[in-house]
Amino acid sequence: MKSYSAYFVRAAAVEQARAVFGASVQPLPDSPWLLCAYRPDDELPDEDVLLGETSLTQAKSAALGEVFFVYGDTSVDFFVYEHAQDGELLRKLVWATLPEGDWDDCGWALVEGAPEAWEAALFRADGLARHLYNESQRLQDEGRGDEVAAMQAEAEKFWAAKQITAGQTLPMGDGTVAMLVEKSYGIDRFQIG
């Protein structure tokens, strides 16, 4: 499976979830969450969702309480996350092609709401080390070795802030971030699908 999308709703709202999602609601073993509208090999959400003009979870959360949505595509490294509660959008993140970028020029295309605890896992030390190595090599290969120290200082400052920022390519994201989100909510990815 290269891509999927799913909504997750608190298990206490099972009847409300069935009213919204129909028969595509299933409890997850040993989890306080329901899996709703799970779609393997799904397509990227519509552009209005990716641009933040439309929310997939905000209106649903007015009826369901807490709900979050994930989309992950590991073939092109796209990721979409929305988290809402009681009609309020709490967080929205989109890792996709950046505006003005080429198809493979991905980064944090949209960032809304307050950071959540799970996001700290994206700022691991090995991720920074890999970025510094790759960028240093790229600058050296382009004959711009004199820019390495400035790049390193900028990346380390950004990393220390541990803040995802729209338009940035750090921290690296990809389609597997959807599974990281699920894990942070206590959902075992291998019990899905």
C-alpha cells in the first residue's frame, strides 16, 4: 500500500460516528479510538483542503467531539494531518509540494494551529545530522563550501526551536509521518486494514 487516509474518533462517540461515517466505523483493539472511513490507496485530498480553505475535521468534530484525520503517501512523500475538537480546528499540517516548487520540491506547505507533543519526534538529533551532512555535501558539490557554516548555524537554530514552519523543508516529513501520528495516539498501525 502506497497511500491511505483515515479518520479517528473517540470510541465513546460510536453512534455519532456511525451517523457521520455510516458503516465504515470500526473499533480498534486496545484503543480508545474508532477507525472511520479508512481508505487504502487513497488520493491526496482536494486542493482547497491542502491550502487550508476547507477543513476535513472541524465541522465533524462539532458532532463527534475529538477527531483527527491522517493521509500518508509514501510513493511521493505527502502527508496531511488535521486535529479538531468540539468544532474547533486545533492543528493542521500539510507536507506536500511547496507553492512555486517543482513536483519533488516538498516541504511544510501548510501549518495551522498550535504545535502538538507528537511533533517533537520529527526533531530527532539524527535527522538534523543527516540534513547537515546532505546540505554540506550539496554546497561543496556546487562549489559553495564557504556557505556551509552559515547553513549549519541556521539549521541548528531552527532545530532548537522545534517549531514546524510553513514553507520550510525542515524537519523532513514524508508519508510515514501519518503512522507516527497514529502511534502517538496509541493506535497500532498493524491493526488497521
